[in-house]
Amino acid sequence: MLLDNHGRKINYLRLAVTDRCNLRCFYCMPEEGLDWLSRKELMTYEEMLAACTVLVRMGIEKIRITGGEPFVRKDIMKLLTALSKLDGLKDLSITTNGVLTAPHVADLKKIGVRSVNLSLDTLDANRFFAITRRDEFANVMDTMHELLNHDVEVKINTVVMAGKNTEDIIPLVKLTRNLPVVVRFIEEMPFNGDGHGYSGIVWDYVRIFDEIRQVFPDITKVPDPMHSTAYNYQIPGHQGSVGIIAAYSRTFCGTCNRIRITPQGTLKNCLYDNGVLNIKDLMREGIGEVELKGTLLAAFNSREKDGWAAESKRAENPDFRESMATIGG
């Protein structure tokens, strides 16, 4: 078992395979995009597989592939297939915006992917275009239905933003009535790619829940799975369920079991830290597995207590000029 300096189990890796994305969601990056990483700056698939092999041997049991948008990277299924064969890995999952995903669903099912997080901030095509700056709503919905048709668990991730999509909260909850989906509402975070005037959360997890309860007063709290980042709820008679993630309020840090690797190989012990070491650079310098394990263990034994402590020690980018696309969600 892999433990950090606070006695928390670490068994979950979020691996970002690219910083590129085919959407331009305003809360994630500027309309013109970011200064994309060059091919040389990105971890190769071979480096990713090697790093994941070491981490699984150390105790990582779940890997979630993120981006950017994973399916914009060429031959992503080759990496996914290789990862699915790692001895000791119990759960391989993906977060995607769904634009390019539908044609791959059958293959994802074949290699054992049982759950997909689908980023979807609205059920209105016009608002989708306003938020993402792209006309791809139909493709995303096709992906959702294709996943359900293949009995892949669908978790819809919705970032709640004042003045942008709060009117979508109830329609999304209603989606759970007849579909076996988990709709998860996420507090907006400050990683917007350009550091523009973020001054705190307007729609926090308490307000989101109150909005839902006004329409569904019989909504019931259900037990949260171990290490869950969401508060989970069920509405009587609904096939699906609802979750609320306090991503900015950071109420779940005490049970955090996850680490992150960015597309350029930076290990992050916390979403809000500034990165603790670069695995890609160490591998390219020729570090051996034993030494790499020791270096990783030292990093895990220096984790901050929570996201607030991690944020307070950011040596660079204190105004969050990073994008979620470069962090990996």
C-alpha cells in the first residue's frame, strides 16, 4: 500500500496525455487557444507506459486518462490498450469532451473501460456553442448514447458558472429520470488559462444543492464511495443519480487518494500545487526504476495537507494562468 505523509492512501493516477483540445471552453482557455506544447515537450507513449508501470508496481490501482482532450492525440487507443494490460491495474477510465469519442466506444468496452466521464455543461445547443465556442453539441450527445448503448457507465461533468449555465442545472438533473447516468455538478475553478480576474466561487456546493432541492425536495443523500470527491444523491424513481463536487471549496482533501501527471511529465501531488518534479526529464536523464521509485516516494512523503496549503506555496503562477488543459483536470 502506498501512503503519503498524512497517512492517506495513494492509489489513483490522473494522466494527461495532451494539452490540446478541440473545444475552447471559456473557463478553461482563451478563444485563440494556448501556447501548445511541442512534440518534444510531451511525454511519449513509451514514457507514459513506463511511468505507469512503475507506479502500478508501487500501488496505483486506478488510472484515468485526461487532457486536454485525449482523443485529439494520434493513436490514443494504442496507449489505452497497453495500459489495460498492466498487471495490478484494476480500473482504467477516461475523461473526454465526447467530440471524437463515439467511434472508439466499442474498442474502449473491449479493453475493459467501464466508466467514462463526459464533460457537458449544458443541454442547450446554443449555450453549448457560447460556452465551448464550437458547434459540436450533436457529436457529444451521440457519444453519450453510444456509451450507454454499450453499457459503459457515464458520468456527466458539469461546471456550474454564474450567468452562463445555471439554468441547465434542473434539466441536467431531469436527465437522470430516464437514463442511468450520474450527473455531477462541479464548482468553477480558477484555472482558466489566462488568469483573468477570478475572485472566488459564486455557485458553491451548498448553493447548487439548494437549487436542486427546490425542484426535487425528496432528493436523498446516499453513502459516498471511499475517496469520493462528490457528495452523492438519489431522487426517488430516477434511474440515474446526482453528485456535487466541491472542487474550489476543497472539502474532500482529507481523503485524497490521487496524484496527477501533466502532458509534459510534471508530477502534481495536488491540483492546486505547482508541480513537485518532472518524471519525463528524469527518465530522459536515464534514471533507473529503483531510483525513480525512491524519488517518487520522497515526493509522496511531502504532500500538503490540503488544497489550500498547496495553493499557498505556489512559487509561480500565483494568479492561476495555468489551464485545466495543461494540468489534466
